[in-house]
Amino acid sequence: MQAQLSALALPNVAVATTVDTGDYYNIHPPDKQTPALRLASQALHMIHGLRPSEPVPMYAGSRLVDTARGGTVCVRVDVRAGGQRVKLTRIAPEAATQSSTLGRTPSVPRNRCVTDVFGHDAGKAGAFPEDCGYPAIGGTDGAGGWVWLNATAEIGADASSILLTAQLPSTQPPLPAAAGGRPKAPFTPVFTAVATSYGRASWPMSLFFTEVGGLPVLPWYANLSTSTPWDPPAWSPEDESGASGGGGDAWQ
């Protein structure tokens, strides 16, 4: 995706997204109107000047907010549309909430995890939580291993950012027992946040939309030092091995 977005650095280039549409059962979804309208809107504005611009909201940089309060780590991710601030909402447009499966049940709305739809039968249907692209904060733990922390996500106070909050890992260190033979208390190892991820999956949920226009925030996968959505994070051994936590080196 980052390679496609890099084209936005060129003149007269726009992007339209279908991440909040589609059909879980069909690689050729029947909803053609939503992507067609979005593409037409971009062309009418850019080429003919006949419509207001409706740029897609996307990642525009992030920074560490808190690493100690309540044993959590918090990262603020800025979102911009066409380089401008845009108000976000969790209210999904109709295209993201309606089934496009031509009557086949159960329906799979794009603003919900597919495992929520299938329930206990999710595994039988070949659906797993990692398909949903839950928000996450990645970094190194106290032992130097790489971990991904599942994060909650909410709209920031400025209405144009997303706050990711994750519980810091807590483990029992392999230290000698304290006096009296009782083990020492668990500790919270040092955690260094390096990257964030949202919607990086095969069937990602769309959780945030523009208040005007109802366009979904694009998925991202970026280092905290990245300020543009098309700069991919530096390579890590875990990217190739497919590991989701621990046992690897951090990005260099």
C-alpha cells in the first residue's frame, strides 16, 4: 500500500479507497457504486473543478504521549486529508455497515471484526482475529525482544487524531527469591515504542471516518519517526518470519 500512496507525491494524482466496502465471500463485490462515486469525485475536482475536493484521510505522523501512567503506553497518530486537518467520527457510512453478499448470511460489515460476526464458528469459517487489523503499538521490551501490543483506539481531543493506548507487558523476572523464600514481585520491563499499526490485515475493520463525506481512514504501518503515509518502516527480521511478538530485533 505504501508504494501506491507514494504516487501522491506526484502532481495531478489522487487516491480513492474501497477499504470500507467489499464482499467477504466474493473477490468481485457487487457494490460498484461506492468506489465509482469516489473516483468520479476526485476526477471532477482535479480535472474539471466541478466538485469540492474529498481527499482520503490518512496517517500523517505520530508521537509518544505517555509511557508510565497506569502501566500503559499511548501514541497519538495525526490524521490529515489532503494535508489538512479533518474531523473524524466513529459513525460509519451505510456502505460500511450494510452487507453486500447478495443475501448470503451472515453479513460481514466492514466496521466490525469478522470474528464478531461468525462468533464461535469463526475458526470453522477460516476467520481469525488477526484478519481484522486491530490497532497495535510495536516496540522492544526490557529483554530486547520485539513485541506487538494490542491497543485500544479513540479519537483525540482535537477530533483529527487517533490515540492508541496499550497495556505495558508485565513478566516475572528470573531472579533469586527474596528473603523468606517468596518470589520477588513481577515487574514492568522497559518498553520502547517504535511503530504503530492500524488495519494491516486481510479483512481490516474500518473504525474511523471523516465527519463530512464518510471516508475511512486508510490503514497504516509506520515508525513513530515517519510523517508521510508512503514511507514504510525499516526492515525487521520479523517481517520476513511472520512473527507477531517477541524473539526478534527491533527495526534499525
